[in-house]
Amino acid sequence: MIDLKNLSAEQLRELGRDAAYRIGTHTAAGYPIESYINQQQEILRNVRAELERRSK
């Protein structure tokens, strides 16, 4: 597991974009695996939380 605190803000944004892209492409494939989508959504939530924490 990646420690988000060690990533730069740009790396966090890229990780978030990647997770969002993976959710979109996996869903568009027609037979999404819910556990995979949930995992990517968790990554997205964690990235957002870390970016928000840094902005305070």
C-alpha cells in the first residue's frame, strides 16, 4: 500500500485521475466487478482526504 503522505500534491492528483479513469473504463466495459470499483473509489476518497488535509 502506498503511503499517501509521501507523495507530492501532483502525484496525488495523478493517482486520483488514474483511479477515476479506471472506474470509468471498467464500468464502460459492461460487466463491472464491484469489488474492483470499490477499491478504486476508496483510493479516490483517500487521495481527496489527503489533499484536503494538506490544504488546511
